[in-house]
Amino acid sequence: EVQLVESGGGLVQPGGSLRLSCTVSGLWFESAAMSWVRQVPGKGLERVAFISTNIRTGGPKIDYLDSVKGRFAISRDDGNSTLYLQMNNLKTEDTAVYYCATRVDCPGDICSAGVGYWGRGTQVTVSS
């Protein structure tokens, strides 16, 4: 059984930082491209960061949603089957439930809910 478990969410003031973690089991993590996806109530699933496998020549490919570039950093620890998202200079508009996911379909960074494997999510609230 594939399981993805997120942690690290919480309440933070604007300008603050949080680090999300996602532990993965039930699949060969080293071979899995991974994504962080967020959802605001009433809106779609928006991919904020993607990281390919380390198997790729020259290191993993990394992509970010334009609105988080320069503020968020995705990384992976294959030895511990863990995915990370470092979020700095957080803004109120970053408030959402953040999901760790793999094998997803996200054309234009909007993901289909019924495709791939997903964690249960962790709430991030940015508010003063």
C-alpha cells in the first residue's frame, strides 16, 4: 500500500517560514517524481513545486509555480524516502492545505484529483 504522510503545517505570520515534510512508503521513492500541491477551499488543486528523480543526469529537474519562485524550495532525501518543502517569506495568499503527491497529472500546474497518489494534506495558515 502506497502511503504519503505530510507534516509541518501550522499558523505563521506573514513573512515567516515553515518547512513541510512528507514521508513515503509502499513505492520505490528513488524512482518517483514528486510534487507539492495546494488547495484553497472552493478552488482547484494547484501544483506549487515539482522535483524529478535524482537518477536524471545532471541532477533532478525542479519547477515552481511562478508565485512561489524565490520563496519556496523543494528537496528530497532518497535515503529516508522523504520530500521537503521549505517555505520562506510566506504571504496570506499561501494559506491552503498542502498535499504531497506522486504520479499526478497537472497540465498547466492544475492537477486532477483522481490521478496518482496523495497524502491527506497539512494545513498552512498565514495570518497576522
